[in-house]
Amino acid sequence: MTTGAADDDPSGIATYSQAGAQFGYALTWTVLLTLPFMVAIQMVSAVVGARTRHGLARSIAERFPRPVVHGLVLLLVVANTLNIAADLAAMGAALQLLVGGPALVYAIAFGVACAVAEILVPYHRYAGYLKFLTLVLFVYVVAVFTLHIPWARVTVATFAPSITLDRDLLLTIVAVFGTTISPYLFFWQASQEAEEQSLHPSGAKRVHASLASGRPPARKSTATQFRRISLDTWTGMVFSNLIAFCIIVTTAATLHAHGIVHIESAAQAADALRPVAGELTFLLFAAGIIGTGLLAVPVLAGSAAYAVADVAGLRGSLELPPWRARRFYAIIAVATLAGAALAAAKVNVVAMLFWTAVVNGLAAVPIMIAMMLLVTGRTGTRAFPLPGWLRALGWIAVLIMALAAAALVGSALI
């Protein structure tokens, strides 16, 4: 559930809002299309972490040359740092809507607060405090049922879309794909599953011992584990995509319908909620942005730290006190504060959020290829016995992301 909640971070909210404002209901199909594939990729990530009891980067490092692994981790760190910067900038702008004052100072303060909290508070407890704030996003669900929505048009756009090779459309498609199927979520999911097995080691030890001996794990153990992973992943991703669908529909019915096709500020994005929220518009929008940001920034910094720690052979866990994992927490602090420093750039916040999603969409492709090769190669098939449908969905997800990225690059070169 944490992964699903973190997926609707400020970058995601801005991307879905821009998609609805610029193209109306034309991109609702993207949310439906990505759901089974994001579930598949997250389940593959979770299985890797659960079966190996360590992070995705370490698993990849055991199968691929070091330069390839270092390149993938560097790609992840760069994408995550940019994402942190964009999310912190959005959080600063959201607070500015409420109380005025300097958005930059707020952004840096949020960065420092996130770094301190992630270092001093075990993440499972920290996330528990913040999850209720993400429920504010259900205001978009309420808005859908209080606005006049041409459901016939929405249905056609969702199930029988018309797709062109227009560069702006392709750019937005890649951004939507990138914010729903984001690289940092792969690494985070695997690491969290690994920690889950460490916290509840009895069943994990049986599976791990079987793998180490070359025998397949006991069917009951793996089946139970797989059902838990499947239920958790489907629940989180359905929640995430339902919110995404409602954001696109709401902004299409409010902003696009009134001629606002490019969102230039957080205030414009917030206006999508005005018909249902009235005077509480800015309060609810700010609560959603700040709440999802406070949840997502530690996930972004944490996933980067897990990946670097895996490759460098460092001890690291968000459940460890700081004095037992100093270098791991140093990576988190550097990633978060570097993001806070980048947030100081004088760039349009909404544009920064949108382009961050595009970067994630492009970065996801090579990482997904490495991950699927890991679990579907001859060694991978024995170590990670996955259902055929899951392997198929994973490879189709890679193909779709690669085609979208290639189409975007091709349109830019023509």
C-alpha cells in the first residue's frame, strides 16, 4: 500500500492534471492500460526481494557486469534526485498557496525535515503517520461524481482511444507511463519485501534454504507468499490508478472545458477542485501535495540508498538506528538535500514535475529490461519460479515503455 500511495506523488498529480487540462479525456486510456503492467512489474520486484532477501540492485549485480549495474544505479540516483527536487518544489508552492511567503524556503525546510525524519524515525512508523494525508486525494473521486461528466466520451476515450504521433501527445503519454511505472518503485518494493522477510524470518528461512540447496521452495510457502504479494500489490496499484483516473477526468471537466490547456502554476492545478471544494480548494490541494510529498520523498531517497548500498556492499535498512548504518543514512541525506538544492532552481514548478515524469519514463526502460532478464533467464527461472502470465505481462510492459520512449525520441528527431 505504501508503494501505491507513494506512486501518486506531487509529480504524478501534476502529470495527470496536465494530461487532463491539455488533452481532455483523451488520455484516460493510459491509466487503464498501465494498471496490469505496473502490477506485474511491482510483483516481479517484490518476488525478487522476498526470495533473495536483499535488494534489486544486488540481485542485478550478481547477474550482470559491474559497468552495467553501475550505469543502472546511476540512472536511478539521477532520476530520483530530480524527482525529489520537483516534489519538494511542489510542496513549497503548495504551502505558499495557504500561508504566502517564500516557496523556496518552504521547499528546503521540507527537504531537511524529510531527511531528519527518515534518519531518526523507523519508516514503517513514519509512513503510518502520513498515510491518512493521502486520503485527501479522494476529493478527486468525490469531484468526479459532483461534476457534469460526459461519461459516453470518457468511455470511448478509455476503451477505444484515438492515438496520433503528435509530439506533445507522445510526451504526455511517456510522462504518464513514467509516473505510474517509475524506476524508484521497483527498487523500493524489492527492498521492502527483503526487510519484511527479515522481520518475519520463519517462512523466509525455509524458502531461502530451499533456493540455496538447489531445490524448489515448498509449494505452500511460495504460494502463500505469492498470494500476499499479489493482494498487496493489486490493492495499492488499483488505489493509485483510481486516483490518477479521477484527476485526469476532473481536470478535463474543469480546466480543459474552460480553455485552460497548459497549467502554469500550482494555483491553476488546484482550481480543478474548486467546484467541489469551494473555499477549501487550496487547503485540500495543499494537503494532498504535501502529504504525498512527505510520503514519497523518503521513498525516493530510500530507494536510491538501498540501490547504492547493495552495489557497494554497505549495511543499510530504514529500520536500523542511524549509528548502525551511518553510510546508508548519509546517502539518504545527500540525495534529499541535493534535491532540496535543485529545488532552488528558478524553474516553473509544474513544468519541473512534468519533465521529471518524462525522465522516469525514459529511465525505466533499461532498468525494466535488466530486471526481466534477471527473472526469466535460465538461472532466473529456477531461482524465481513465476507464473507464465506474470512473465508475459512483465515483458509486454517493457515493450510498451520502450515503444513509447522510441516514438517520443523519433518525433523529436523528425
